[in-house]
Amino acid sequence: MSILNPSQARKTFYQLLKDVNKTSEPVYISGKNEESEAVMVSKKDWDAIQETLYLQSSGVADVIQQREQENEFVALEDIDWDTL
């Protein structure tokens, strides 16, 4: 992960946007305190993070993990998505 201060990030902002989208590598912007720190990620990666958090919070990830451990094969069309 690249680490830049806010001035460096400002100077190379458009290149950083291209880089995080091309490589999926986040960029850490290190400020003087927590209020001036951030992490830049691509929209695609952000959406994936949000989806993962949702699946974990709703219990779907636990069901998937349980079925993987049981080696239980379920055809995609047989899954009742409303009761997962």
C-alpha cells in the first residue's frame, strides 16, 4: 500500500485515481491526526467491501461457510434466496 501525505496526494490525485482502479491497491493518505487521514480505494473495491460487510451482518456469509464445511452441494437454482 502506498503511503502519501495530503500534499503529495493532491499533486498526483488524478494519477492516484487511475492507479487504484488499475491495480486495486489502496492508497493511504497520512495526515497529522486522524481527522486528516484517509484511504483511497477504487469504487469497484469499495462496492465489494460493502457487499461483504452486508453478507456478514445479515448472516448469509455464515450459511455459506457452514455449507462449505459440510461439503453440501446445492444447485444455484435450488437456493431459496429469501430464507438464506
